Amino acid sequence: MGAPIAIVVVSWNTSELLDACLRSMREDAQRGLAEVWVVDNGSADGSQDLVRREHDWAHLVEPDRNLGYGPAVNLAAARTASRWLVPSNADIELEPGSLQRLLDVGEADERAGVIGPRLILPDGSTQPGVQPFPGVVDSLLRNLSLYKVSRRIGERLCLAGYWDPDRPAAVDWVTGAFFLVRREAWDAIAGFDDAQWMYAEDLDLCWRAQRTGWRVRYEPSARVHHVLSPAAAKAFGDAESRALRMFTADYAWLRRRRGAWTAWSVAAVSIGTLGLRAAMLSTLAHVAPRRFGAGSRAARSTLRRHVTAANTLRVGSRRARRARVLRG
């Protein structure tokens, strides 16, 4: 009988981090808890040789191109038959016992389809790895800072300082750096959507899992260290560029899964409320630049990202209209 868990690590040009990642998984692999697969998306830093030389116990898959994150996980998952799957970034390290803890939580709840751990950032803080599904109401609450009026709103939005990272909970979705997925749930939704090349693939998987009756859970006693975005930084540049890509992916997801009206409504609410906030902070920054200057710049930057990302919805609308015309 094979290992109950198949971990699929997606790698791209982060060999040192990949080495540490695999070392943290070796004990679980040796004791038969997990089999480990590495899908290398065309690295040019010797990652493939590292796996062959230092981690020959792991299965190495080398596609002929950069598949993106979700499609790479799908490729390896199709080659396994384990009861559970773990999509994993290469920039994580498991604390001992964390994988077993996730499995214990999943086995104890027959409707748990996805279980996410606590993600620990390099400074020791907990990454905001739990989020609500995006929508009009949540955008309004977030962008008007109404969570400052009611702690319950901040908890609903899973914001740092309001959401309790020490409390296990059923949640909307968990960050895809590392989480456990029940094979039955994975098969019910056919894994990751290949159209979601990178960013929002975790949001999309959890959304579809819940739509088919599975629960998504957060388990803080399972601890996973996360460096956060080294491969994305190499591929896409600075934090501003990466944030824009994430915003664009979120809007594309909203349009595909929740419809054009919802996507445009979220864009309108976000741009409208952020515009008001940016204008207010800009005025205050003229009066007290030291106190409000940084906030004003941050608000304008976030507003620009939303405007740019929302403009991509126009492209989607034109494509949809052309498709309807071609279909007659």
C-alpha cells in the first residue's frame, strides 16, 4: 500500500530554497507518510541536478515548458493514487509533525476537502493565509475601513489584528503555498483549473470545492515556514508588479466564476471607495505630510492597481462578445 499523501512541489529557479524544502519533507517520506514529487518548470539554476543528486528519493518531473503552478500540480497528481494531495511551493519548510497533523484533521472530518496550515513568515509572524471570497460587500467593508468600527467586520475580512490565527476554523479559502486536499474532493472538481496559470488558483480551487459540498479548514497547530514569492519576484519583478498581477487574476476569476456583473460591481465599489480614500488622504497630506504622506501614497498606488486590473475586464468583455457572434 502506498503513502497516504502525495506532495507535489512546483519549482522554478529557487534551488537553495528547494533543497531546504525537500530536506524538511525527507523524514515524512522515509516513514511512509508521503511520497514527494518535484515538477520543475524549466529551471536554469541546476534545480533538476540538485534533486537527482541530493534527493533521489523524490520523483522528478520535467515538462518541456513552464506550465504555471496549477497545471504543474495537475500533471504530477495524475500520476499518483494517494488518498490525499498537497500542492506545495518550493519556498516552504515543514515543521516536524505538521503534515501528520493536517492528515489527522482531515481524517477526523469526512467533509473536509481542503486543510490549510499556519504559514510562518521569515520574521516569525503568521502570514495572512486565510481569506474571504471576494465580493461587493467585502470590498465595500474593506476599502471604507469599516472594520475599524466593528471588530466583527475585521474578523469577517480575516484581517491581521482581528482574525485570530490561533483558532482552528472553517474558512472560505486558504493560501496555496501548501495545503492538504482530499483526493475525492480533488477528483470531484478535476484539480486546478489549467486556465488559472498563476495567482488565484488557490481561491478558485477552494471555491469549486465548497460548491461541490466540501469544507475548507484552517489548522494553526500545523506549522509551515514560507519565504513568500521568491520565484514570482524573479519572474515578475517588484512587489508592485506582483500585486498588479494578483489583482488582475482576482478580477479575471470574478468574471469567470461569479459573472461579469459581479466583477464590474466589485471594480466599481473598489475604485469608487479607494478614490474617495485617496482624495481624503491627499488633502490631509498637504496639511500634515509626515503623518499622512505615506498613507496617501499607498492609497494612490492601490487605486492605480485596481484601475489597471479592472481595465482588463474590458478585454474579456470584447472577447465574450466576439465569441457570441461567432457562435451565431
